[in-house]
Amino acid sequence: MKNFYSFLIFLFLVASSLSGQRSFSYDITRFFYSSGVSKIEVHYSIPYNLLSYSKSEDGKLRAPLRVDFRFENVETGETLTDTLSLVSEIESYESAKKRHLQAIEQFDVYFKPGNYRMEINVIDRNTGKKIVREEFFNVSKLEEKLTMSDIELATKIEADTTSGKFTKNGLIVIPNPSSVFGSGREMLYFYVEIYNLEMNEIPYQVYFTIVDKDGNIINKIGPQEKVKEKESNVGIEVGGLNVVAVKPGYYTLRINIEDGENVVIGEKHFRIQSADSREVEEAKDYFSETEKQYYDRIEYIASDKELSEYKALSDTGKIEFLKRFWLRRDPNRVTPENEAIQVFIERINYAEDNFSSPFKQGYYTDRGRIYIKYGPPETIERHPFKIDFDPYEVWEYFSYGGYRFIFSDFTGDGEFFLVFSSTGKEPSFANWKKYAPEDKGVMQGEQ
């Protein structure tokens, strides 16, 4: 390894969770490479449940995908782009779910000091669905003092003399871009490089500390004496911490390096997550942030059988059910969006804006329910003032083969109740003629 000079890198964490990751997660780790140049490692993971698989001739399930990278120097406008074509392969959905399978990849680039913008596009080639992520990061100038690289968190670190994409300095380092550990990932591994150590034979000291989000120390190890490499001012620190006894929550790994009077401290955030909460969040990230607000409000559009099945499921089962529920209703699976849930969201918002009363949200009113379930009617008759009747409305849906609904504001507080329905799918008042003329119960085309 070359003799290195100091290099200051600000710690940086990117972990998106469309959602954990449940989601597509990514992380940027920066290492000093040579004078004036940094090696930028972009680690990313794509969970199996974000992709669409098709069965090949050998019986395996495969999902082809494309990953587009674009880097831009925000000061000079210079850009760098690249495209990777990948294939995710699983034996079955059941085994993939049990093992929480995800495709782990790494992309390396080399940059001079500056401010950069990175954009990642992940495209599912079976459906055309796209995940887009964007982040800004900084590569700092060199300084003549003790410093360290970003801390890379990993699920595995072992000696390896090969030259694979995850190999560096005689080690294979399998990254964990989500920075999530816990059930199934009880060992938290880390890799960090130290630059500008004093050129002497005096060992340097290393301390490892885990602190919670309130700053309380959960675990502390050290000091550990580390021998310096001859004729090199660079050190490499790797290790593993067992986090099986750490409660679910958000934590920080803090690494202190002391070389004589010189001190440098690095930090990396991570999360401990239980198996149950991980499964729920992985499934939830199938939906966008907007869709998550509405995806489980299916009581108006699901069949009785579907609702019965849904209510009997666990939290994880419910999310998996909802994924299938909305996929079956997607009218155009080749587009990135699920138009069915988009229309559903638009209808809910319309009901909230137009049918809310001082005492009830539009979603829970009769007009709101009918609108969400059937959409906008072809015709609406509004009768705000009638001598013999309270204000009422008549809605007609010709596209459903002839549905007519009559709503009456018989309480006088602005909420219209469904009093008549021409279909047995919706309830009617036995005395509905008290609230509207008898001829209003007949479709226009039938008169």
C-alpha cells in the first residue's frame, strides 16, 4: 500500500427505507486513494419483493433490472454516467421471504475534492417500474493530520486473496447498505481506514463505543493497542460486535483513534430491528410514501371474502395481501405507477374535500363511500329546495349497467344520507319515498 497523506472525509450515511428497505437502500463510503483523488464506494441493495419475477425454462425465477448512475460536480457541471445490467434470481418467493433475500451490489468511482450530486435509477425490466434516489455528498481536501475514512458497516468480513468487487486490502467486505441489524444479522461488522499515523513503532489505541439515540453508552470496548505497519502511515481497522442483546432502536457506532497526542473520532449510525418489524417494513416499502397513507383503506372496494381473509392475517400477512390486492387491480402493469391505487387516492381526496360535514369526514359519509367505490356519477340531480322534501341528490351510473342512488339531508346539518339504491349491493330505506319523489327511483333511460 502506498504511503498516504491525511484526508478528511465527513461521515455520511444514506439509508432509504421506499422504503428499511424494505426497500431500496444505499450508502456512500469514501476512502483516500492517492494524492488529490478519493475512491467513492456506492453500496446498494435491492430486496426481492421490489422486483417482478418470471419463471425461466430451468424453473428458476428471474427478474432482469437496470441500474443507471449519474454523478455531477455541482460546481463545474461535469458529469459521469454509467449503466449496469443485472439479473436477480430466486428459487421461490417462500424461500426468498424466509431468507430476506436482496441483491447486494457495489459501484466504485474516483473523484477529486468537490461537491457532488448522485442520482440512482433502478428499473425493473419486467414491469418498467422505477426507483429513483438522489443525494449530495462532499469530497474534502487533504489535510496533514490524523484522520479516517467513512466507516463501512458490513454483514461479513473475511480474509480473501482474490480480486472481487467486494474485496479490498486482502479482505472481502460484504456491505450492509441499509445499516439494519438484528434478527438474522446478530454480528455488526465494520471496516475503516486510518490515514496519517505517526511514522514510528509506538502502537496506536482504538476504542469502540455503541451509544443510543439519547447518548447513553450501551457498550464500550478498549483501549486496544494496534501495531503500525512498517513504512506506512495507514492503518486498517476491522472488527465485529455482537448486537444480539441490544434492544430494537437507533444507535451510533463510535470509533476513537489515539496516536500519541493525535485523536480522531468517527461515527456511523445503524439500527437494530426485530424480525417481525423488519418483515412488516420490507413489505410496506413496496408502496410509495403517498400510497402508504391509503393502501390499507380497502373496506369500500374489497369483497366480503377479501375483507374476511385480510382481517384474519398477521401484520406481515396483511401487507403481503395488500401487495397482491393492488397488483390484481393494476390496469397497466407495464407502467411504473399502479393506476388503480392512484385513482383510489384521488377519489378519497375528492370525498374529503367535497362531502365532509361539520360532524364527519367525507370518507365516512354515504356520498363519500359511493364516490370512492364507484367513482364520479354520469349525472347528478341536485334539489336543494323542495316544498315537500328535504334537500336531496340523485346520482346515476350508466357504466355499471344502471345504478341510481338517492341521498337526503333529512337532518339538516349538511350531510346527505343514502336513502335509495337501485342495486342490492347498497342499502335502501324502506320508506325512501318520504325523502324524494317516487319517480326519482327510476333511471332516466327507463322512464
